[in-house]
Amino acid sequence: MAADAQSSYIRRAVVEPEPPPAAAPARTRARLFDGPFNTALTLLSIVIVVALAWPTVKFLFIDAVWTGSSRLDCLSETVGREVGACWPFIKAKFTQFMYGFYPASQQWRVDVTYALGAILLVPLLIPGVPWKGLNAILFFGAFPLLAFFLLVGGVFGLPHVETRVWGGLLVTLVISFTGIIFSLPLGILLALGRRSHLPIVRTASVIFIEFWRGVPLITVLFFATYMLPLFLPEDWRIDALARVLIGVVLFAGAYMAEVVRGGLQAIPRGQFEGAMALGLGYWRMMGLVILPQALRLVIPGIVNSFIALFKDTTLVLIVAIFDLLGQLRAAFADPTWATPVTLFTGFAFAGMIYFVVSFGMSRYALFMERRLSIERSH
Amino acid sequence: MVESLGKNGRKRTPNGPARSAVLDMRTTKNEVAIEIIDLNKWFGAFHVLRDIDLKVMRGERIVVCGPSGGGKSTLLRCINRIEDWQRGRVIVDGTELTEDLKTIDEVRGEVGMVFQQFNLFPHLTVLENCTLAPIWVRKMPKVEAEEIARHYLKRVRIPEQADKYPAQLSGGQQQRVAIARALCMQPKIMLFDEPTSALDPEMVKEVLDTMVGLALDGMTMVVVSHEMGFARQVANRMVLLDDGQIVEVNEPAAFFSHPQHERTKLFLSQIIR
């Protein structure tokens, strides 16, 4: 531009930086209706959304029955209009959904466990709250032990509560929490094992991972519950819930291993060499340099596994452990609340709980990902 | 400030108590820092290093050059056993490198390495990059490790970048951080693997200046580089490596003005324009 005709050019005046031109006007609205095709698509989308949203809102709120004491209050014949969700059913069964048949006089122990967990988890999740290390040790180390003694009892004067009577959301949370906090370390160890230079470690890890990935969770649960006792000596009675927990942890660990392995493979060789050249041994190299980077890369995969695990816990229903969904189905059988809408109400309620937890995990993971990538823009 | 480091498990002074009997034996000058005896290495069927014999004295600066694929980097990486080999011996600072992992990590602590691609840890700040190994390998208290790190960051002239992440720095700055990181372990020997090859031309000088400073301080250095100006300025000896063999070893003046081997003449004619 400077040298159209001349062959040389020397700048005399400095061009000062200017603010960028004003942002282009929001084009969203324009795009929605530019041309007949886009207009048609937009209208179609609106129709679909309304067609889905309206019945939902109508069922959950407008036509819903909010008070009552039995099925009669939720029957359209008695109410005299179309009936939506039967919320009194949820209210009546709420304790059962939350605690299963955990003795009513002892349910405070479950609440205390939840409260403890929340008190430890919330500061752990909020960046910037100090003492993260101590907090993590308390949450991942002390809390599970404490929760175990609180829930099971038999010590400190707490009456023993058999896991047979546990149920509802309590079981769902126990299984998924145990699965989540044990499957990640197990997965990390397996992933490291699979990439190990020691042939025995590598082979063992590969066999373990491929075995557990090769069998369906239902098979694992069936085996743990009904077959395993046949192989074990008579006096080796392992608690039914504990067997399921172990099965779930091993199963989830194998999946987690592959997720973590993906992250490990994405770390350039130079990072390993840089760490080695400084004299960091294998474990320090992995723990301080490689894993912190690898795990950050696979946060989406890890959270994906966590969410899948959280929802997979519903499968324990088939081995007669009644988690949230199990209690729900048990409650459907209660003739006191047998109405045409009971089923939908129950599933809507359970669906909301599962959705809130899963969506929460997913959003939190997104938030962390963004935060970590801002910290060190690559 | 840095003199006080001696107390910390690290013996810099000749009279200080040494960490092991092996290290005790070397304390005088004019002593061998690195000895490579009949080193042979294969990558699969490819014979990448052939009968390498090389002795580097303490305080000596060796510049290794040669065509790409000649085995320069591989040779350098054998010195701290980031690569292993099939035949031959490497003795660093009186300690022979064997399969023993403990010895290897000990030697790596004594040998700093600077890579072509910097290999800084992107998830750690500049300061954390520098203090990681002193804290975890040398078991140094954090405060002291940070003091040393700041000293060396000042030395490579980027003290103000301590709290940034590597990705926020220019290539030249990153490489200088990498040098500071290696120096924080207070190594006896520094290895440089083409430290300026990945840099924009404008940033080469700042890195070379840092290395010249190190050389003037008497650091034992083995440098793989094609920066012939730098080589002339600091090298005690030049080594030309081609096809996995040492073709010629000579003092820089003779190496550049009267190369003996045909291969050296050809190489020099191709890189010096």
C-alpha cells in the first residue's frame, strides 16, 4: 500500500492504536427470519418447544394436585377435572424415597452425614477457599470413614443399622459417592499400569481393564450378589451392599482407567523428559508433572464417567437393593396411592433429582475447565 | 544468599561433607566430569551411536555439531540416561550410570538439561517450575527454594516473570526460564540440546548471552548447537558427529580454519554462508 509506485518507503508518522470498530449489530434476530427457509425452521422449532413444554408445565403445575391424603384426592373422578402430578403421593412417601427403611429414630444420622459431606464438599468446590489440601484429605479420607461409622453404627453407642434396610436416595448416593471416590484413584493406577514398562504390571492391568470392560454391570452385580457367596467359605459373609460397592468400584475403575490413559497419551514426551532430567523419580514425575496435566485434559471424560456411574447405580434394583428408583417402584405397588398418574408423578420426581445432580456435575466441570484454561492460556 | 545453600544437603565447597563416598573422590580441578567409553546404541536395527569415546574435563565447554540424524541429541541424552544404550559405559562425575534407578536420579540431579522445545511444565508458574525439583528432589524448604529460584531468574534477566505461566512468555523467555530451572538444582554439568533451534531469530541472542555468562562462570557444558559464533566464543573443543561416529574433535580455531576430515570441511562449507 505504501509502495505503489515508489520502490522505497520510510515511515514518518506513528499510527496510534485505535479501539476496534463497534461490534456488528446482534444478528441473531435477523438470522432467525432471513429467508423463507429459516423462517419456517424457526416457526417449526417454536411449535416443537411449545408442544413439549406446555404439557409438561400443565402436568407438573397447572393440573397438579398439591394436597391430599390418599389416592382419592388424585383421581379425576373425585376432583372433577383432569389431574396432573399427584404431589401428595411424593409427600407421603418422601421419607421412604430418602432413607428407604432406615429406622425413623436413626434417620438423623443420615442427615448428619449429608450435612458433613456438604460442609466439606462446598469449600472444596469453590476456588479460592484456602486449605484445599487439608480440605481434600478430610473429604476424601476422613469423611468416608466417618460416614461409614455414622451410617452403619455399632460404635460410639450408635445402634447398628443393617444395610438391608438402607434405601432410597441414601443408597443411590452411597453407591455413587463410593464409586466416584474410589474409581478415580483405581483408574489412575490402572492407567499407569497399562503404560508401565514392567511387562507383568502391564499385562495384569490390561487383563483387569479388559475383563471389567467386557462384562455388563448387571452381570457383575448378579455375580457379586448370588454367585460369589457360593464360592466363598460359609463364615465369609460379606455384606450385600459392600459386595455391590466393590463390584461397582472395580467396574467404574476400569472405565476410568481408559479415560485417564487417553489423557496420559496426550502429554508430549518432552514433559516426561523434562521431569526426568530434573531427577524427579517415576512417582514424583507422574504426580507432580504428568497427571496434573493429563487429568485436566480429560475432565470432560471423567465427569462423563461420573454421570454414567451415578445413573448406573439404578441397576442395583435387580439384586434387591432398593435405591431411589427401587423405592419408587416399591411405592407404586402401594394400593393407597394407586392412580393413573402415580407412575408419572414418581418418575417425574426421580427424573428431576437425577437431572439436578447430573446437570450440576456437568456445569461444574465446564466451569472448572474454563477456569483452568484461563489460568494458562495456551 | 546463594552461599548459604551449602548447608542444605548440597555440598558446593570442596571441603564440605560430600553426599556419598563416590562423590567424595572427585574434588580437585582438572578432573574428568564426563567419561564416555565405547558407547553404542541402536534404535531398532539402526546403529545410531557407534564406538563413541569422549572425555569432558571439569569446567570444559564442548560444542557438538554435525548433520541432523547424526546422533548428536541421542549422545547428549545418554549423558543423563534419558536414553539408554546397548553397549559401553558412561561415567558422570565419578558415578557410572547403570540400570540402578537411584543412581540415575542422583546423576540427573547433578546434570542440568535444556531442551530444544524448553519442556517447561505448562500447569506451573515460572517460579513453581524452578522450585519443583529443589523442593521434591533436594527436600529444600519452600522459602529457600524460592529464594534460589528468584536468584537464578534474576541471573537470566527475567525476575519479573516469576508468577506468570510459561505460555504467557516469549520463546526466548521460556528458554531462559528453562535454563534457570536447571540451574536451580545447582548442577555441576549442563547439557544443552539445540537450545536456540526453536526460537525466532530475534530471541536467539538473549539465550546465547545467558549461556555465555554461564560459560564464563566456569560451568561444565556440553552443547549441541549450530550457532558457530557461540561455539567460537566459548567452546574449548568442537566435536563433529556424523552417522553416529565422532568424525573430528578439535579446538575451535583449528576446527573452523583448518578442518582435517573431509566430512568436517563439507559440513562447515554447508552451514557457514
